[in-house]
Amino acid sequence: MFFFIRKIILYIYIFFFLGVPLTDPIRLKTICNIESNFPLKPELSSQFIYDYFFNQYSIDEFYRKFFIGAVCPLGLESNGRNMNYYDNKILLNNLLEHFIPENMEKQIDLGCSKKVVICLGEGTNYSILDKLNKEYHFFEKILKVSHPRYIMQYKRKSINDYIQQYIDACQLAEKLV
């Protein structure tokens, strides 16, 4: 029996309603062929991944080689809106104590390589992952790429540069494993 060691990509959180990373209800239905009762509303991160990145990098090849997880695999909300796990400092401290480290190990145990991880986000998500990694030694190397929502909101004119950033990170991760 052979097991393919997949590279892991860590996102900030799992899309609140679906539990499927970087996939909004539109792409869940039209690309993944999974029906749901959720309103067909677009999500910027999903648009970047499915409409731009997967136009340059085969979706089938990607999912054979990579696993998308989350530093905090919970969908959190505040006042009816998605929130990042690090937006509430008290919650963050409680999550960091046990939940996040334990769930990082569980995600790695799904068959992911500990040689390299790609972090989506170069700010707070990366800083927290880097701090956790120094304490728990989850990965030998952390590669970071810009967050897809950031790209779509603020850097759309340079989208091809960011697609290349993602492709380069994936190719480097493949070489490191």
C-alpha cells in the first residue's frame, strides 16, 4: 500500500457555513458538484482560488498533492459575520492553549508532510503559525503567500503576480517534500 505525503496549506478559518476551505456555495455547487441549501453568494477567497489560480494550476493535480486545512478549523462568527480566530484575544488565548495545537496535529496526521507548510496570509495568521511552530515544531519550513481575500480586495490589478506567487510556493513545497 502506498500513501502519498501531501503538502499542507493552512488557511485562517474554514468558511463558516460550509466547512470546505476556500469554497463558497457557488463553487461548491458548480465545480465540486455538491448541492447545499446555502444562498449562492460569492466569496472573494473562493473566487481567487477557483476562478484564477485553478485556471493556471490543475484543480485535480492540486488536490492530489495538497491538503487545505486551517490554523483554527472552526467557523467563528460575531454579530452574524465571519470572524478570524485571532480577532478576539481572550478566545485566541484559550484556543492556543490546547485546541489549536491539538488540531494542527490532527490535520497533519491526515497524511500531510511535516517538511513544509504554505501559510495563506503574511500577517497575523503567519505570525501565530510561526510562533506555534517554534514551540511545537509542526513543520521544518513555513512558506507564506498573500491571503486571497487581500489580493482580490486590494491587489486585483496585479492578480497574475499573485497567481505566480501561489504557483511558485506550490512548486517549492513539492521540491522540499
